[in-house]
Amino acid sequence: MKKAVILVGGKQYLVEEKETLRVDLLPAGTKTLETGALLVIDGDKTTVGNPEVKGVKVSAKVVEEKVAGDKVRVIRYHSKKRVHTETGHRQKYSLIEITSIK
């Protein structure tokens, strides 16, 4: 079982083949994603890159765009001051599936 650490959108993810992953929203129209690996684990053998492992590419396809995450509620309240505001936010994500680690 091959695993790799990849960098997508400034964040690192530990992935393996056929895994579905939720990452920050990718630019519109992106169908495939190909990136280098920062670290590769192949059984007992571990290869660390500087900054990427040479010759290793991780391919992924975008399954779904604009998946909404959990709602985050922000409350501002001061007692005895008639201050009470409440706002919410739902972050958008892209859903990708790792197709191969070569």
C-alpha cells in the first residue's frame, strides 16, 4: 500500500490511492490535479523529498465542486448593553479522488 503526503492549497494531506478527500476550493473548471509528493511511504520504505520526491507524481480527479462544509456560527454579545449579533458562515470545498501515485 503506497501512501504519500501532498501539498494542496497550502495544506498537507496524507493520501493513498482510491481515497476521497475534501480540500479547499479549487479554481473553477479544474477537472484533474497533478502534484508532487513531499513524502512517500511504500511498505517499510520511506522517502523524504527536498522539497519534493523526484520522479513521484500524484494524480487526482475532481469529483465535486463547491461542497458546503459545516456551518460556523459567530456570536457577539454584551450583557446589559443591548448588543447581540449573530452571523454564520459555510466554507466551500472541492471533493477530489486520488487516482494514482506513480
